Amino acid sequence: MLAFDIIGFHVTGLSYEWTNPAADIAVPIGLLAFWAYFVAWPGRQAGDWVIAEMFLALALFTSISAIAPPGQYAAVAFKRPLFDTWAAAVDSSLGVNVSTWAAWTSAHPRLLKVLLYAYMSLLGQFFLPLLVLGAWYRNRERLWEFAFHFHVCSAITVACLAIWPVSEPLFHYGFKPSFNADHYVEQFTAVYSGALTIVNSDNMEGLVSLPSFHAAGALMVTWALRQSRFWLAILIPVNAALIAATVMTGIHYVADLIGTAIMCALSLWLYRRFAARWIDPFPPV
């Protein structure tokens, strides 16, 4: 992903303005320091080894979370023809018009508030599997499965944006979504037109539409904690609302969710086919 960022920025003429590199680098380095400490002194119980791996997974998570977002700007800056007409055609074949759904949702403010809260909960949810599976359940197998899906889906979404870019439905249908999408519109339009050439680390926006990384994130978090009825009782309704919010508020096509389902199925197949055998459910001796 870092190589894609460097090459993509060079090819498209973009430059990156890193506002606070010291702080951004200090976080993964600090997490790696905790990892090294717990590797050297893992504790008396066998399950304590997972604490070290939890800090390693957190370091990888914070690293890819800093590297992937600029890649979205490079992907849009390739200026490939937008596939919105295709996405809208898929929706139409299903009898769906998300602009109509968004108008209906806006007319029900209480429902809209629930959907907004669910949608905005994803960032906090991403830390749940990393912390709960590491510090609570000491389940290294599930921990690394979640880390695998997060990295793979991050890469796939940026690749899809570069090859088959899809904007939000508001561009195609010409309506105002229930979410405030002004910053997205400003960023996507400026990058795609070539007006924005300097990407500021403090002013970035999620530009991926197909597949929806929000929907994918909701699925991977819920899947990672599937062993716990307690967490499933919380996550299933919250993430069902989150996924519904992606289309009910008009920020995604239903086609985006179909793409998300395909991406998640592919990531699961790749994990089981190539990665699962390398992850011993028991701590190393």
C-alpha cells in the first residue's frame, strides 16, 4: 500500500502534506515497543503471550490506517471513467432508487438519528476485536483473522477505486443526502478535476464508494466476535443499522453493498485458503 501511495502520487502529480509526522510515527513505534516488552517478558500464563500480539496487531492497524487513506486520493487522481451509470443501472434492475430512500429517511428524523449514530460508531468498533480478543479472550486465531481481513479489504477498496471508480449517488441523481457530504463532494471533485494537488493529512476524506468499507468493517467486526453471544447481541443490531444507513441515507448505491459482499467473501476465502494454516490457535512455546 505504501508503494502504491508513492508511485500513485508520483504518476498523478499529487504531493502529500504531512502535518504532524512525529506524532503519527510515535504511535506505531510506541505500540511496537510494548510488543517487544511483552515478547521478552510475556507473563507466567500461556495466554499472556497474546498480549504481545495484541500490541503488534494494533501497530499494524494504526500503520495501515495512516497509509491507506492517501492511496484513495491517488486512485481518484487516475481519473478513470466513473462507473456510476453502471451502479445506478444495477440498482434500477433491483427496483431501487437511493435518492427516494434518502428523502424518506430525511422525513423521519428519529430514524435518521439512529442511523447516523450507528454509521459513526465504526471507528470505535475497529478497536473492539483488537482489544477484546487480545486482552479479554486471549484468542490469537480470531485476532489475526480480523487483522487479515482489515488489511486485505483496505487494499481491495483502494484498488477498486483506482480501476472502477464510483462516486456517491448524489453526483448521479443530483440530490442532497441525509448525511452532510459537503466535504466529500469538495475533496472528490477537486481531486478528480485536478484542482487539488496537495493532500493534507489533517483534511482527508474517505473517498471509496464501491465496495463500501463501512459495510465491510461492520461485517468483519461482527464476524471477529462471533464467539461471544454478549457482543453479538450488541453488534448485530448496531451494524445492521450501520449497513442500512449506507443506502437509506443516500451515500451508497445498493450495488456498492453487493460489491462489499463479494469482497468480504473473497477475503474470507483467501484467509482460509492461504493464511489460516499459519495461525496456531495456541501461543508459541
